[in-house]
Amino acid sequence: MAIITMSRGTYSGAKELSEYVVQNLGYKLLSREVIIQELANYGWVEGKLERVRHKQLGILERMNLEWVHYLACLRAVLSKQAKGEALVYHGNNGHLALHGFPHILSIKVVADMDYRIKAVLARNEYAIDQKEAIQIIERIDERRKKWSEFFYQTDVNDVSSFDMVVDLSRKSIGDAYDMIHAAVQLPQFQPTPESEKAIEELTRAAEVRARIAMETDIMDDEIEVEIHDGVLDVKGVVHSLEDANELKSFLASQPEIEKVESHLEEAAGDMDLV
């Protein structure tokens, strides 16, 4: 069964399409509310989460630790939710946050400006005019574009990274569902023992990476974690010998990890943590 990610244009109808797909396919809908609730388990309380989500992105600004930690914890949340598959997530860049996962059907939901304006007017109970509606759409579009470029080095308007593009100003939700329903029946979206093992290992690796982010005091902005057959492989750059030792001690304490292999580097050269 597939993991369906729907990346939405502002007021393009992705929410409505997601709800329709869930109702008719019997999949689980992953909502923003569930993600926020799960992120709180990693210490992302409302004030901290809003600060990161609304922080201005400077043109020359590097991704700081708080952003790195947010992305690590977001991947852990999405991974755990996707573990059983049969999931629909409508949000931004879900397919990128879950990179490496099998059975992902990535969909870009778009609509023309007339459709989107009408949606904004209806959402605001016609208390605003068309000019204000356009300003809202353009403001949100621009912010989403900057976030995609900053965090994932991708253009949110580039449809080449998606399996399917649905234009709800040209196609009904029912017709769009028929396309999605046909796609998820294809062999590449059916679970196998190999894909189930891959999802299990990716989920465990994402959880360990999130724990590194939230439970250690090291500079972990360039650290990656992979798990294969019970062996944890940690790679990247540490900033000091103290960070390396703390990371070694932390990883050794993690449950269900049979062995740790290190491919870490320090500025002065290779560093073996095993």
C-alpha cells in the first residue's frame, strides 16, 4: 500500500482531495494537528515551533542547529506515521522529508488563479476582496518557495520531482481520485518483505537521528545516521573530540543497535568512534 504525499499550491484544493482519497481508499490522513502533537514529544512546544516555522530566511544565512533539529524531528514523526503505510499526507515537501522510503506516490496539486481566489474568498466568508485574496496567495506562495529552496534545495514549482500532477481547476476531485486509485494498484506500491524491512530501518534511523538532535549537546548539523541489519552507521563532521566522545557514548546506549560503525571526520582528519 502506498504512502501518498500531496504537495499543495496555496488554496489549490489539496486538503479536500486528501480527505476524499482517505474516505474512499480507507487510508489514514496525517494532519498538521497530529504532526504538531507528535513534535511536542521531542520538545517542540508551540512557542518554539512557531519561532522556527516563521523565522525569516536570509539570502546568505546558513541553516542553523535549530532548523537542523526541526527537520530531523519532522522526519522522525513522518517516518513513524508512514511505517504502516496506507497514509495520505498533505503538506509541503512530504516526499522530500521522507526521501528514501519505498512506495511513495508523490502528487503535486495545483489550480489556476481563479480557482484559488474563489477558495480564499470562501474561506474568509467573502469578508475580503479579490485584491486581498491575491495578496494572501502570493505571500504564502513566496514563503513556501523560499522554504523549499532553503531546506531542500528544490524549486517548489518544479513538477519533475513528482509522480503525478493534478490540476483541480481542470479536473474534478472524483476524476483526480480515479487517477490516484489506479496508481496505487500498481506493483511498485505493493509491500514486500524487502520494502517492509527498509521502512523499519529508515524509521529507526530517523528516530535515532532525532534523539541525537534533542538529547545531546553536540554540534550535529552535519551528521547522518543509517541502520542496516542492526548496524548503525554514523557519518558526517564533528566539531571537536568532545562532541565525538559524547556521540559515541550516546549511540552505544541506544536500544536494539547491535553495532556502531563510524565514518565521522573532524577538521584535522578521520576519527574512529567504534
